[in-house]
Amino acid sequence: MRKCGVLMPISSLPSRFGIGGFSKEAYDFVDFLADAGQSLWQILPLGPTGYGDSPYQSFSTFAGSPYYISLDALIDEGLLTQEECEAVDYGDEPDKVNYEKIYNTRFKLLRKAYERSNIKTNPDYLEFVEENKEWIKDYAMYMAIKDSLGGISWIEWDEDIRLRKPDAMAEYGKKLSGEISFYAFQQYLFAKQWGELKAYANQKGISIIGDIPIYVAFDSADTWANPELFQLDEENVPIAVAGCPPDAFSATGQLWGNPLYKWDYHEETGFAWWLRRLAYCFKIYDVVRIDHFRGFDEYWAVPYGDDTAENGEWRKGPGYKLFEAMKKALGNQAVIAEDLGFLTPSVLKLVKKTGYPGMKILQFAFDSREDNDYLPYNYHKNCVVYTGTHDNDTVNGWIAEVGRKDLAFMKRFLGIRRNSEICRSLIRSALASVADTAIIPLQDYLGLGSEARINTPSTLGGNWEWRVSAEAFTQELKDEMLELSLLYGRAPRPKKEKAKKIK
């Protein structure tokens, strides 16, 4: 069945409290999507973010960001007051998230709610903690210790707790028991509110496409609590870290710095940790987009301590063995393989063997020097087409950077004359394509420029900030999106009522 949807981060939703979340505006957005003929809402990773604010560098692969917890819901439950929430400074720019101000204020409000909650006697909370005991205690303890030490990375902690020696674990667990409960409380609220929002979306015919990074952050509960999963030395210091090699976009490559998996250990355990991670994702999302899929075939390993990714080397990943184990344990699940970048024959073979749809990006299609796989006439049905992703500029922002020959080729291909027509024409091209699924970033539907870009890779600061205003969701936009989804067979046509016979 042909489908279409919108790429829109939770953080970018409208909200009076500085950052989008699971409040009424999220439900309004679901209603908008349903009325506009959409059936998919793609979001970014939901984990708690740290330095740099990137959802792809989270403190936990299982936990959710406390920033998304609806303060309105806590007001309704009597855990916070309107006055307390409205007295906070969330920043002066309604179209941007001010992460520093959110960080400095949100936890104070959540702590008030926690202290008033009497949560330790709540049977639903106790059941939640028990059901998630494999990760929640480690995460809550990690965050509590981190806070008590001024936020430094766990690699800088004293050796006894850095290496999780039993006496130290017991001592910190006792000393920080209140803080540990506070972080578990946040996760309970997150899971409860996200579960309710997702159930509402599903009821409205909207499936959620979640996004999981292939790697975890080094400064995370995952790495601290499970060092055996990663390529670390006896002191739990990385031996090599993740990145990608030099290419036409970066002369020194990209140094991501994530710890690399010890794939032989994962295989020996039947990929137990990965199966746990994926099972959790399939529980909280309807479809899972796996970032950097090529890393399962081969990954770029950079010596720890290098300033660039130039001296890395390619090493073999687990290949199909991981997905074979996943399908056996979890059944056939809906997955999107992020297969962008330079793809070797072995990567293409892996994607094909899994049967997962790959991604096609129209911003990559118009190189006037050569034919390429991103041009719509080269698509097959089993793929997902985008005008751009969270790592691309908006279409209108990107146009200004396109070379003269490529721009001329694009206009000829689309059958248009003016630059102002490109964005709408690319949206139509995506929706009209043979691809089973088409996802359009909301900024492109709104015709916004570079001011609405989500992320510029390999840069720090100014990313993940964009927010949309509630006024953007006009009836005119809704009607246009519905018309296009019907026109290109991506939404079921309304059933016509049969005329009643007059007796």
C-alpha cells in the first residue's frame, strides 16, 4: 500500500514551555496529519540529550528525554501549578529551543512534581520499574552520580565507581537513593505520556516511525553499565571510536567518537543486548529507521585520541547474522535502512537480503554529470523517498547552494522555469514516484529556508533548535496535503454515500 507522511521532531512542536513535547499541541498535530491524508509521522531519537543537544548522542539508548514530559499534564494532575510553570524563563525566541534555559529550569519543575507525587506507593510506577529493571536502575544511578559530580563524564569518575566495584555501587546507591528515584520517576512519566500519545496516533491511523542511532554515546549509561559490549581496554578507555573516512564533503572525514561494538562478543551472546534494544524500539514505535545501516556491514574504526578520522580503517561488522537473529527472535518487523552515502556491493547485498526498504533523497538526485540512483525513474517500490532529511538543509535553503548546471538540469527534469517552483515540484515528484513510502519534512511543506534547518553535520551549536508555530497549520496547507496524497494514491479516497431512493 502506498503511504505518505511527515518528518517532524517532537522538539519542534509548538509549546508555551520552550520545547515541543507530549502536550495538547502534539495531539493537535496528529489530528492535522490525519485530516491531511497522512499515515506516517517520522520523529528523531527520543533519548535524553547532553552536550551539543544531539538526539544521536544520548545518555541512554533506552531512556526518554524528560524535556518532552508535558507540564500541562502535570498541572492537570495537581503536581505543578500554572503559576510555577509560567514563571520560568524558556527563552525569547518562540521559533527556537533554548537548550541551556530548558536544562537550567526543567529539572527544577520536575523535582517539585516528584516531591508532591508520593510516587513510591504508586502501583503503576512500581510495575513500570520492575518491567524495565534491565536498564532503568543503571540509567537512574548513572544520572544521579553524574549530577553529584558536576556533570563530568563517567570516564573521569573515581576508579571504584567508574569500574562499578560492588562496595562503591552499594555506597552510591544508598547515598543517592532519592536522586535515583527522581530519575526513575521521570522515565515513568515519559513512558506513560508517550504511550498515550502513540496510542492516540495509532487510533487516528497514524503510524510512528522512530529513529535509532547505530551507536551509543560514550558518555552514557549503556557504556558505563555494559563495558563488555564495546571495544574498551582494561580501564574501560576506548581502543578505537566511530567515524567515517574523508570524502568529497570532508577532507579529514567525520570523527563521531562513539565507542565501537565488540561484535564477536555480541555474536557469542546471540546478540542478546541488540535484541533487547530492538524489542524495546518495536514496542515504542511502529516502524524503526536504523541509522548508518552500512556500519553493520563494515565500520570505520579510528584510533582513540586522534583529532580527525583520517587514520581509520574499515573493519567487518556482523552482517546478516544480527538481522537473522532478530527475525528469529522478534519476527518480521517494519524497518527502514538508512543506506545513504557511498555503498559498496556488500552493503547493497546486505540491504537486499534483509528485505528492508532503503532511502532515496531527492536533494542528492540532480548531479548533471551523471545518472544516479536518487533520480525517481531509478526507484523500485521497496524504498522510502524524501525531499531531504534532518541532516540536509530545507529544499529552499539548499537551492541557493546548487551549482548552475545542476540547477538547470533539475528544472528541465521537473519541467519548471522558476526557482520558486522547485520545492513544490520536488514534493510532487516524491509523492508521484513508485516508492511505496514518501516522507516530506514539514519545513518543505511550509516552504521555509535555511532558518528552519534542523542539523548541519560536523558542527556544534545552532542545531536541533527549530520550532514551528501553531499558526503554520492552516486549513489551506491541510487541504493541499490531502489533495496531493489523494492525487498520488497515498491516501484512501473517501467513500461516497449511496443516494437514498425516494419512495
